[in-house]
Amino acid sequence: MKFIKLISFLLFFISQLFFAQELPPIIKFNSNYYKAGSQNWMIDQDNSEFIYFANNEGLLEFNGTEWKLYPSPNETILRSVKVVGNKIYTGCYMEFGYWSRVDDGSLRYISLSNKIKSKLIEDEHFWNIVAIENWVLFQSFNRIYVYNIKDQSFRFIDNHPYIFRVFNTNNSIYFQAINEGLYEIVNAESILICSNEQIKTNRIVA
């Protein structure tokens, strides 16, 4: 009986050892190491496995070895980042656009919001960016800017009092309008799909 218990214990110990070896290593980097702001708002990754952070001081890039900071285009906190193809889209205070790589390997910023500057809402922050097919959506709490990558045109979803967050789920785009309900975006138009009281009065975070 003691022999069986010993074998059982050894098998359990070995299985736990193998399980522990499967866990990936976790490395912590503090702001003094990557030399940027202490707060990162969003994160995304490109096809080359470079990682991008919307940082308090700008766009933070990590290639697995080195960190590089690209200052915010208007010296405000970068709130959102989304990689779409070979472009890195970002949003901040009263500004959004994309970064693309140039010949020397660095990133150059191109503003999209400058094209519609007169249509921006005063004191607008762009907290979230999602992409689907040929569209990139820039979201503030007051409006969703739907950008067509192909013809570079804009459409606006702004007939809601407070837009909390936009989600991309199963190739569909949804957002919650506080005190109204859950909407789906179809052809750049918002369609109400749920007006349950729980949905209307509680913020959906994920």
C-alpha cells in the first residue's frame, strides 16, 4: 500500500512539474526601462510580432529586444492603437491617424482627422479603434467616425447621447449607448438590437 501511495505521489509530482514547465515566462518592464509614460491605454501587435502601446507620451514600439517611443503627434496622451495591415492607427485628444514604416525603418505619422478638422467635437478624445473589412472606426464618447480605407471617405454615427465602447465580435461591430441599449453597426448605420433595462443602465465593459 505504501508503494502504491509513493508511486501515486511521484506521478502527481511529475505531472505538476511538466505543467509548470509549459507556463510561459513573464518579464516585467517598468517605465524607467522603456523610457516612456507609466500608463499604457491599449495594446496591439502586427504580423512581424512587433507590439505597439498607446502610451501617455506617444506610440511605444517593442520588437522583442528594443523599445522605441514615437512622441504623440499633438503632445497629448495617446489613448488608442490598432494595427490594420501595414498601418498602425492611433487616437488621442482631438486627433487620429496612422503610422507607416518608411525606408529607414522608422514610423511616420499621417493625420486623418486634419481632413475633417472642422467636424471634430470640442474636447474630443478618441478612446478606441476597431477595424472590419475596409472600415476603421475611431470612437469617442460622443461619436463614431467610420473611415473607408478604399476611398478615404468618412461617415459619422452621432445620434446617441453617450457611446461607451465599441466591440468587434464575430465579424460584427456593436456598441452600447448609455440609457438606450445595444446597437449593431451595419453599413455605417446604427441598428438597435437590445433595449433591455440591464443593458441600458449598466455599462458593458467586455
